[in-house]
Amino acid sequence: MKMELDITKDDLPLMANTSHMLVRHYVLDLNVDLKSHVIDGTIVLFFDTDSSCRKGDSEQVEEACHSQSDGTCCIQAPEACYVPVPNASACSTKSGCNDFAVCGKGENDTSDKNGSHGNKELASGISSSKNCCDIEIHGSEDFLLVLDCCDLSVLKVEEVDVAVVPGIDKFTSSAKLMDASKDPRDLRNQIVHELVTLPADHWKEQLQFYRLCSQAPACGELLFVTGTWSLEIRKAGVQLPKDFPHAIRIYYKTKPEGKSLSWTTDQCDRPCVYTAGSPINNRALFPCQEPPVAMSTWQATVRADACFVVLMSGENVAEPTESEEGVLNWFYYVTMPMPASTFTIAAGCWAEVKRKTCATDVQRNDGLFPLLSKADVRLLEQTCGHLPYPCRFQDPAATSQVVIPHRVFAPQCLKKSCEEVLLQLIPQCLSAAYDLLGTHPFPRLDVLIVPPNFSSLGMASPHIIFMSQSTLSGGSHLCGTRLCHEIAHAWFGLAIGARDWTEEWLSEGFATHLEDAFWSAAQQLSSDEAKEQQDLKAVLRWQRLRDEVQNSEGDLQVLRPKKENTGKASESGAAVIKHGLNAEKVFMQVHYLKGYFLLRSFAGKAGEAAYFAFLKKFVRAFHGQLILSQDFLHLLLSDIPQLKRYGLSVENIFQKWLDCTGIPKPLLEESQAWQDCRLAQQVNEELSPDQLVLLLECLLEKKTLCSKTLECLQKTYHLREQDAEVRHRWCELVIKHKYTAGYVDIEKFLKEDQAMGVYLYGELMVNEDAKQQEIARKSFATTRDQMDASSAKVVAEMLF
Ligand SMILES: [Zn+2]
Ligand SMILES: [Zn+2]
């Protein structure tokens, strides 16, 4: 009983039935009210039921296909893929298999029926998808569209009549809609299908029609019910996803207590709100399909009072327009499909931090176009593996852009430190990242200094990085390393996502490993310096890893907790994220650290140059897609065959690194090498007496030192056993700070080190402290007879 309660508390459910309908685009139209802490408005979701264009499932497809030993898959696949008549060309044959694989699950139950009816319609494939869905939603019940959603007040859900949008007839005429046009329901869904599958070079037109469609009138309300984790929508009498409205509008409001947003005040005490990077992601911001397979694009119009700046995951720099007096409209969009969880918004009274240097400097930075090498040109000629979208990897201007345009926003009171630290670092870190990984996946970047309640040092989202104010002080080291980490997420975590969220190491392990490489490059370190610095980091992370492994549950230490079931969801697409709501896990770094050490081990074995050349290749192959661990490991081992000489295989990497608790065995063996690194050794090395004297003299200049510090100092450097020069400085510190526990050291010194003790008598008297003066007099009384005459005379003058 107790066990069950724990599970519900700990695990994060993903309710959306993405296997039935897949959202392709969101249009948000929202008002942000910073007084009442509510965002309200509408969201229009555009769906597709044509699963054959889903790239994310390719792995499962292959498995399903291979399991068909008689090869029927390959013969039947094209038939099954015939469903989406107007757009068949957009589906690759490989993903076409997918359609079959999905339907194939119900094959045994239905083939008999199909066969006996001998229905000619079957050839079109329509019934095959019907059969498939029939099985999945249990006969005659209405189809339920399930969206992930929590803490939202849903006011109304309606079907959008996209057929009445002016100009939309171009889609209806281009489509072969002989039958569809007779039934308005089919016509509307066909229009949405045409719209979501427009070729990538029509993205502008697509965005515009998404907007127009989102504003079209309703053609009927839909029934809905909200639960703790979901919003369920149905239309009476509609039993199949393909007949369910493909464009729906939801009127809703967020709740102030919803966990997706943090309503707070900034460092200048002005109200603001931002997406907090919560484990529930954006579910308390808008109803969505949360599983990463639901990769979608979005556009959003957000209204806020004119004193606020609205920043968002959008590839455009929004130019605010005034909609009514005192209210500004901000419009952002993305054309690259990404999981809804990556959508980020922030609104507050932030100011842009600008460079003081002349504009030409900035332009030179932003528009640095090196000549393309032959290898680069060859790369450009390769096609991308993702769903079509206007991809930067195919655009010569984008692929040669060393530093992407970027802006920094901060509260007024932090502008100065942003200007001094952060703003200088961004171009250096961006160009270091470009040198190592190539094309920046996103065309621009905003960096925002978030309010003090932000619970981490940084967070990366498409086109926007949140940084904590804590990175701004104490020089550039923390700011630079953190910035590098977040920049690395543009490739690993955003452009290449984990298909299964439990494989967190695929983003965090990579970002942690790349952070070091980027930062070394940004500082233009020599390879020796870089190695030293990176080894020192390894020592620190090793300590942290050992500590966490000792103090956490074994379960939470496994990088691939679902093992061979990783990436698998239920038939409807719903899933559970193990430990997704575990509060302890939020503060754990095991996944970062073990992942980092695994990648570090690869780079060490392959050699940095070969490893990074491979990584570039990997990015070319997988950007815009979701991956599992094996996608990376297979390509790595085939691209750098020498790794196999170390006995590495996908299976033993799973076994020894990814599927085990505790510290991976190979890591235990490797750890010795960098633990002996020079920079780490230096810390443990004893200081020479002169170094100690220098240290103590530096400390003597401090106005205050508490007794705890003095005690640590004495114990750490064994000051009582040091030579007289060192002990003399120690006694001075004791006197200056009236450290009574050290008075015995003074008495001893005055007795045993008379050659140097005269000066200390003066110190003891100067403070006009009764106790110290007593020590002086007492010591002098016991030693004056042995003292040489002139010393005794000098001391006597000081004392009396
Ligand atoms: Zn691409
Ligand atoms: Zn990270």
C-alpha cells in the first residue's frame, strides 16, 4: 500500500495518446497579467493522424520489421502507407514502414476479417488504419483525445472551421479531395493535413495560414473533462482519430499556483514571470502533448503591459506592437519541430545590455564568415535525417556563421556586471562551440539573468538561455563554464533530444563534457594547459560522484533505468517517467557525472581530434531528431573502430556504464590517472616555510579573522611544528585577533625563541588588552634573568 503511494508521488505520468494523433503546431494567443499572476487566452492545436511521417519511432519500426522473418513487412509496407494519398511523396520508404508496423500490431485480429469480406476499399489502406485504431480504443466508444495538462482552468474547447479561412481554397484545390469535399468534416481535416505537411520552403505561408486558421470561427463545441494530469476531449459519435477534428481551440487560464511558471520579483523588486524548468515542464502553462515524440512547431502572440519585455523561444526577434493603449503585443515563432517541453517564456521589466564598443566590432563578430573547406561543402550536400523544416545545416550562410546574433537582458541593477562579465564571454564561447561542433543549430540567442529564486545556475531552451545572477560575480570562470554548458545544450538536449526522458545523460553528460572543451577553447589555452584544467575538473567531479553514489538510492544512479524498454511507450503513447517527480533527484548530478566520465573516456581513447570530428558527424546525422543511447554508441563504434580494440561494444557499455548502479568499474580503473594531475597535487602539496610566511603575512593584513578560521589555519598547516619565522607570524595573528586558544603559543615562543621574541612584547602591549599585557609581564618575569642585558632593557621599557 505504502509502496503504491510512493510510486504515484515519485513518477511523472505522460498521458497524451500520441500514437493516435500527433500535434504538429501550436498557436498561442495569450495575455500575461503580472498583477493577478494569471496567463489567459487560447491555444489552437493542429494535429496529424498520419503516423507514417513520424521520425521518432524509426527504431521501433526497424525492430518490428526485423521480427518479420518472412519479409512480409517490406512487401506490405507501401500498401499500408498508401493512406495519405495527397502527400505520399513526403514519406520516406523507411518511415513508410512505420505505418505498417503500427497497424501490424492488430494484424492477427483483423486479417481474417479483411480477407473474408474481400472489400476492395482495403487497397486504399484506409481500413487498415481503421482496424488498427478500432483495436486500440475498444470498439464503439468515442475516441478520446488526451492532452497533458495540470493546474489549468479550461473554459471551452471547440472545433475550428478552417474551411472558411479566406484563401484556404488553394489547399482544397491542390488536394485530390473528390470524396473529402463532400463531407465538411473530412474537408477540414484534409485542409489541416495539407497545411501541416507543406514543404519546408513554404514555411512563411504555413505560418501565416496557421495564424489565419487559428482565428477562424468555431464549428461546434467539444466535450472535455480535466483530471490531475490530463485534459480529455471527445466529440460525440466520433470513434476514430482520423475523424476527430484536426484543429481545435482551447480557451483556458493558468492558475497562480501552477508549477510551470514562477511569478516573482526581480533583483530590482519589479514583478516578473518565467517558465521555471519544473519537472512538469509546460503542462501548467498550456495543454500539450508532452512526450518528446510529439515534436511540433509553435507561434505565439503574447500581450503584456508596455513596461514589460516578453522573451520567448522564437527564432525571430520580436518587434512589439501596440494593440491597445499601454499594452504591447509580442509575436514569436519557430519553424524547427521540437518537444513542447522546450518552449520557454519570460516577461519582466528587463533591459537589454548593450556593448559599449563601436557597432562595427559587433558586426564583425556576428557576421564572421570563414571560407568553407572542401569537407564542409561535402557535408552540406548531405541530406538531413529529420522531418523537413528550413534547416540551418543546409544553409551555407548559416553553416559558416561562427557567432550567432545574441542579446543579453537583465534587471537594471545588474546591467553593469553583465556588461563586464557576461557580454564579453558570449562571442568567445559561441565561437569555441562552433570550432568544435560546427553549425549552430539555432539562428539567435537571448541570455536572460533570471530572478534570485531561480533554482539552478543556468537553463537552456531554444533561442534563450537563463543564467543565474550567481554567475556574474568573482571573475569570469563560473560564468564562462556555465555559459559553455548551456550553449552545448543547443546541440545536445535541444537539436538532438533524448527520445526517452529517463536517458538524461544524453543531454547532461554531453553538456558537462563539452563545457570543459568549449571553455578551454574560449580561453585559447594551449593543449597542455587545457589538459591540466580539464583533469582538475575531473578530480572535482570524481569527488562529487563518489559522494553522491554513497549517499543516494541505487535506483537513482542508473543512467538507463528502463534498460531494454527504454524508448518504449504504451500502445496509446502514454508513459510514465520513473522518478520524474522525485525531489531528491532534482539535486542529484549522478547522470551528469557518469555520462561525462563515459564521454571523457571515449575522447581519451579515441584522441580529442578524432572524437570531436566524430561528434560533428554525429550532429549532422541526428540533429532535429530524438535519439536513444544506442544511436550514439553504434555510430561512435563504427566511426572510430579503434575503440573496439579496448573491448568496447554497445552491450558492454550498457552493462558496465549505463545500466549499473554505483561507480562504473572501468571508471574506477581510469580514475587514478587524473587524480594525480599537477593542479590537484598542488593543493595537497605542503607549502614551503617561505610560502607559509607569505601566506600568514597576507592574512595579517586582514582586519578580522574569526577564531574558527585561526583554528583551521593552525591545524591545516601544523603551525605549531613550523620554524620560528612561521610561528612568529602565527603569534602575531594570535595577538592581533585576541585568539585566546593561541596564547600558550605566545608564552612558549617568548620562552624558547628569545632570539626573535622582543618584538612580540611590543605587540602584546600595544593592544592595551589586560590579558595580553599579563602574558607579557609574566613571560618577562620568568625570562628576564637569562636575557641578554640590552634585550632586557628594551623589553623593560616597553612593559613599564
Ligand atoms: Zn537538417
Ligand atoms: Zn545541463
